[in-house]
Amino acid sequence: MADSPVPALLFRRKEVYSDLSPAVHPPDRRAEVTQIPPVPPPKRHPYDQWSPDARALDLVGDKWTLLIVRDLAAGPRRFVELQRVLPGISTEQLRSRLNRMVADGLLTRQRYREVPPRVDYELTERSRELMPVLGALARWGYDWTWTGPRQGEDVNLGAIFRLAPGMASPPAGTAGTADLVVQAREQEDRVFRLEASGGQVTITERFSGPADATVTGSEEQWIAALGPDGSTAGLDVAGDRDLAEELLGVFAGAAAASTRRSAQRAVA
């Protein structure tokens, strides 16, 4: 059955100063389009079950959808940036999936008055509430599927770090920022900033100012820390060590715990 027509979307326009570096775009202004989430249109191949899990899977059960949500957890990205962090997806697949997610109210699409034209995709409140779901899925993955990188697998440490908002639940009194720095031999270091506040953690890759703690390592050292052994010995920690260990433990602790549980299952 063909899709029914997508309901008309309501938009309101407002002018705001660009959040880009003022040194690069001092007088520039952008047209920001805020989309009111629509009622999602019927899918081409729905599960056709009156059940909340089936309804949810109608929206997020397609391949790539949840990974797109994960990779937008650190903030808006352009189409080409999503292609870079999702190397296994074709251009047409990504375009189709993004269009569908915008229609489903999972993403907003923002066009900027720049030359060449720029379009950013950003999570809506509806999709941000999927982060605990991704966190639960990641913990299940740690428990039942986790190993070191397999041959042919793309290693993008940011894909793991961006799960922090869904996985981390620090004590309410824990507050501060920690930069996770991946040193690169021939490129610029990659930096991911985690911020703990009010029992939650957020992540961003666009920030300013120093962090309260910094954890630095090569890709190999980070793989050792995030892999089944959870070995953080090779990482260099500066600043607030307690905060760094609290946030780093979200990943390394889950990896090490999965190894212990696997050993216990093997004995049983």
C-alpha cells in the first residue's frame, strides 16, 4: 500500500545570530526553522500491530535510524558529517532515512544563509528521549556481543562516546566537564566533552574553554580501555581525577563487567 500524503508541516521562522565562531562569520545571520513535530505518517511496511513497541519500531526499527540518533547526540551535523561517521551507509540510503526521520518528527532540518548552502540536522525532543533506549541496547551489547574490533569493522571511538547520555547516570552531586581526547598521528586530535550535571551527562564536540578533567590516549590505548579488558592504564588523566574516573567508568566499567559476566556464564 502506498504511503498516505504526509500531513502539512507547520513552521515558524525566527532570526538569530549564528552560533558559529564570530571571527569567521561576524555579521552573518541565519534563518532558523523550528518544526512542530507532526503526527508521523504511516510507514510503507508497518508492523500493523496495536502495541506500543510495534508503533515505536515503525519509527525507529529501520536500519541506521538509531545510529543516526546516536551520532546526533553531540549536536547538529551536516549531511556530509553524518556520511563520515556512518561509513557503511550509501548516499541515497542516508538521504532517504533523513527525509523519513524529519517527516516522523525525529529530526529538524535547518537551512542556513551561507554560500555554499548549508543544511544541519538536529534531534527533536522526541528522538532525544531515545537515548536511554540506546544506552540499554549498548549495555546489552556489552553483556552479550562485546569483543575487540573485528576484521573490517570501522573503529570510530566517537560512536561509543556519544552513547554517554543514555548510559551514564552519575550521582546528582557530580558536576563538571571532562574532555576525552583521542590522539591522532597524522590528523588533529579528536576531543569529546562530557558534562555531568543533575544526575545526567551530555556530550558535545563543539565547545570552548578548558575542562575540569582531561583523559588522553592514542586510538590503540582507547581501544584497550573500551574493549573487553577495560584497561585504562595507558590513558593519561589530568585535572579532576575523580570526575574523570566517574565518567570514564561508564564505558570501561561496562566493558570490564561484561568480561566478568561472560566468565561466570562459562563456568556455570
